[in-house]
Amino acid sequence: MSSPADQSAGLAALYQERILEHYRRPRHKGALDRATGSHGEKNPLCGDDVAVAVRVEGGRVDAACYTGTGCSIMQATASMLMDLVHGRTAEEVEVLARRFDEMLASGESDASLGELGALAGVAAFPARHKCARLPWKALSGALEQSRGR
């Protein structure tokens, strides 16, 4: 039987692999046809640059894609986030954004965030919080633009 420390190390390795998988093989990366909103964000301190486009139909995110370059944390967050928001309302996305911020503050994974729970370990690196939040900011701007249409 493994010790709690061994289990914790195993979980951290699994989470790290999940992040690297999304970085190496991102999902939903590219242009989005018939987008109803798009918004870009940059972090000039580290070079992260991301733009998110959404198509909202019937008050729900019908599709979401991103483009950009940056560190593995930012890229993995964007990839996982595009999956998470599909089918959700802007209000539901706002709730998830708050939960993500709480997870970064506490370091405790949140099952409601799906694969994004793998980023709980980023809590230990405050300088990387901006990297993880950047796609959320771009998504928020894209949803805001979509609401204005």
C-alpha cells in the first residue's frame, strides 16, 4: 500500500502530464467560423498572448476556439477551457471563473472544473496565476462582446 506522500506525488505527476498533453496537442485551437464575439489578452511580462472566439446561440456557448502563443500553463488552460464552456451560459461561465480563482488561491482541485482541476498545483506558483487566468479573461471579453450584439 502506498503512503499519502506517494499518492500525492502520483497525483501531481498525473496532473502535470494532463497539462503537457493539452500543451502538446491542444483542443479547439484555431479560427472559429461565425463567431459572435472575440477578445484578445496579452501578458507582456511573460509573452503570453491569447485570443478567444465564441459563438453563442440561444444564450449558450455553441462553440469556442482560441489562438495564441505562450507557456504551457496558458496553452493548457485555454485548451481545457474551450471544452468546459461548451453548452454553458455566460452566467455559468462566470461561476466557473470564480471557482477557478478559488482553486488557484487554495490549491484544492474542484471537480466542477473538469480537466482544469489539473491546474490546482499552479496555486503554489503565484507568478503563474496570470498565465492560468489569461484565457479566462479573453473568454470573458468574448462573451461580453457576444452579449452586445
